[in-house]
Amino acid sequence: FSNLYWIKFFKELNAMEKNLSKYQKRLRNSFLNPFSFSLFFLFNVPMGWFSGMKLKHLDTKKAISKVPFKFFYRWQNKNPFKSIYFAVQCMGAELSSASMVALAVEGQKPSFAYIVTKMRSQYFKKATGTTTFTCNDGDKIFNAVDKALKTKEGMEIEAKTTGTLDDGTIVSEFYFTWSIKQRKKWSYQKMLN
């Protein structure tokens, strides 16, 4: 890589940093820290923790997650055909889009509720190795959150995640439809009236 590439890379990284609130930066750092990520998944999503999936990259543009697969090491991720079970792929793919939705809504007042309402997938090859899931729909997700903040209405976003092997072979594509809605402001005074 040339020096020009690195200069451009760090300028883009710095611009993304400025666009995040302190709450979003804290969440991103927590998700990217292997120890805190592992603890969070152990207590909140034990099947995700058991599969060994990790979040490798998270910013306002994209998120990358990985699901390990070695026949002798991550036996719980395999199917009878010696590849990663489709439901395990689904967990890894969902993590890449969910982490961006979580990042986009983090720190908003009142907070947001978000949930997957639809999911569809296609499988092209057997996932016979560690699989990387990349979601490049950060702009779409952050724009939907901004629109929901302005209109005070719920939004639906479809985020695409692509699963690839280490050699770049595309093994699967996932489309998650996320429903996001800002919660109503709650106050003690309203409850008394």
C-alpha cells in the first residue's frame, strides 16, 4: 500500500470518529474489545458465545463479523456435510447488521426499540472454513435512524450481509429487515395525571 492510501484511510477513519457520539464510541469500543464482547454474549446471547463468533470491524459504513470453523475445534458449528450449519451462518450474518443498528441508535433519547421482522437468505457454496460476514449498509441504517428521529415514526430497513470464505468465495447472502421505533418519553408526572 502506498502512503497516499494510508493518508486517505486515516482521514476517513477520523471523519467517522467525529460523527459518533460519546455513547456510540463507547458501544463500538465495547463491541470490538474481545473480552467485553465475549462477556456480553455469554450472558445475553449464549448461543452466539458458544459458536465463537466475533465482531472484527464496526463503523458508520460497515460491520464485519466472523464465525470460526475447524472440524476439530469448532465442532458445534458444523452440519453432517462438514460445513458450517446454516443457522450458525445466520447468527454471524445477523451480528454484522445488528451491531450497526445498535451503534446507530445508541445514546438517543428517548431510546429506540429494534427487532428483525423478516429475514431471507441464499446459499451459493458450502461454508467449509472460517466465514466472514460483511454488511455495507451503514449509510442506509444511520439515515433511517435520522429520519425516525425527525418524523417520530417507526422505520423499516433492509440490510444485506454477504458471507465469504478467506479466499473471497461468496458462500451466502442474507437480507435482514429491521424495524426501528423510538420509544415514547415516559414521565412520572404523566402517570400521576
